[in-house]
Amino acid sequence: MSAAKQTILGPELPNIPWEERPKGCSDPVWRYSKNPIIPRDLIPSSNSIFNSAAIPFKGSFMGVFRCDDKTRTCHLHKGRSADGIQWQIEPDPISFSCEESEIGPSLYGYDPRVCLIDDRYYVTWCNDYHGPTIGVAWTQDFESFHQLENAFLPYNRNGVLFPRKIGGNFAMLSRPSDRGHTPFGDIFYSESPDMCYWGKHRVVMKTRGGWQGIKIGPGPIPIETTEGWLLIYHGVLLSCNGFVYSMGAALLDIEQPWNVLYRTHPYLLSPQTPYECVGDTPNVVFPCAALCDPPTGRIAVYYGAADTVTGLAFAQVDELIAFIKAYSEV
Ligand code: BMA
């Protein structure tokens, strides 16, 4: 581990899952050598477990996992882990309580993110309401989950909250979409005074060529750093064999996150290993969560691989920020 870094703001996480960069590797992001950490069949009902979120909880880790069952319906399951690597996932999906019968329960849910704001863990996900939109719920104990109003009209995917209020409001990134395998997608920013009514919509980033040529979407909860919000995101290229999902990162202005300060021109991670290239949807790297330890600058990213299994990748924040700045094209 390299010397202490003070760039990330937030509480320390000395037990962050971690593995040093392999010898001979100079990439800013590297894979865990024992990937995938979660196989597709970890629970009896699952066809696949991917695009999932982990968060520190009382000295260990909790997670909300996308488990597609053998009818190929997507559900959200709770999981727990002592080390962030070996997970126990509940066999049954999370049961959300919802006062508004028009909203819940829904037919499917996928691609969850988990965000701690004050004393509540908020779960956001792609929720079914006459098509995909952004579901929102909160829990304090990972036992009872309280579902709120959907954040947006259909169709939308990848609702990603900021871990604190901005300008006095809750803040969320998302990617407006269509009903299907959307052939477009840019990242937008919205604010809410109460987690119910969302507005002040701003465009953050749009597609550009290469690996982020057809759509982009926010990934893990943005990480607050002294250089801006570190946003890890996915970008999609359309090849003759279909979509290819890679991972990149940007730095957003702290007070006005719709202003992009820096943005990677090359990708940080693209599907290259067998478990990223072969699966139910080949060639997908899809980050949904990041843990970080401010005193050491270590970052651990959870990502779905080939819509089938879950992998871990690592980075050092100072190196990552230096890379984003050195190879930036805003
Ligand atoms: C996106 C979402 C993700 C999925 C990805 C690749 O549109 O549906 O859940 O991982 O496509 O198939």
C-alpha cells in the first residue's frame, strides 16, 4: 500500500477489500485476481448475480444484489459480508413496504445503488412502473425497507444519489432511456427538497466517440474528493456484434456537479477477461458501487461482468485522479 492520501473526504474504512496492483501492471484500475467474487449460482434460484451495490455497515458490509431468477425476472436481494468479498445472499428478494399502492410492489427491479445520507441508507434502482424508471427506498437496519415515490417519469435508468445534500437539496444523477435496449443515453442531474419531488434538471455529460460513443450512465455513488466529485461511469460502444460496456471516470464540480472539470478520454476498464466477455450479455463491465478508505486513498469498485457475475477492481485515488486529469477531454 502506498503512503497515506488525504484526497477523499469521508470516514475511514480500514477493512476495505483490497489487493495490490499486480507487478508489471501500470493501469490506473486493476482487477481482483480471484474474480469473479460472486458466481452466477450463489443462491439456488439465481440465473445470474451482477450489477450490485455494497456498503459498509456496522464494521462489516451489506449489499443489495441484482439476482435474475430462472424465469429471467430481475429481483433485488439483500446480502451480507464480513470482508466485502465473500457474500451471503438471502434466497428471497427484498420485500419493500410502500404506503402508496400505485407504486409498489413492482414486477421487477434491477441495477441497485445504495447511498448513506445522514442516518438512512437509500436504495435506488431501475424499477418497473409502466416501463423502467427510478425506484427509491430507505432502510436504517437492512431489515425493513420503505419504498418512496419513483423519482422520475418512465423511462429512466441508473438513478445514483449523491451522499450529501447539494445546495440544500438531495441530488441524483440518472440516464433517461426508452423501454428497450436504449440506443442513446446521457447523464443528467436533478435535485429534490424531500426525496419526492425532483426538479432543477441539468445535463452533466453527453456521449462522445469510441468506448462512450452511444450511451453513458452514472455508476457508483460519487466519491467526494478535494478535486471534485469523482464519478465512475459506464460508456457504451456499438460494435457489429452489439453493445460493449466499459468504465470511465470524471471529476464534477463540488457545488455545481453538472459542471464537468475533467473526463477520461480512454476507458479505465473494458471487457477483456473471459468472465467479462462471455456470459448472458457478452462484453459488459458495469460498475454500481465503490468503497473507499480516505486515509490510504484505496478504492474498491464492484461491477457486473457480462450480465452474469460480479467482479471487484481496485484503484488508488491519487493515481486515478492524476490519470483522469492527464488524459482528460471534457
Ligand atoms: C443496460 C442495463 C444493465 C445491463 C446492460 C448490459 O441497459 O440493462 O442492467 O447490464 O444494459 O446488458
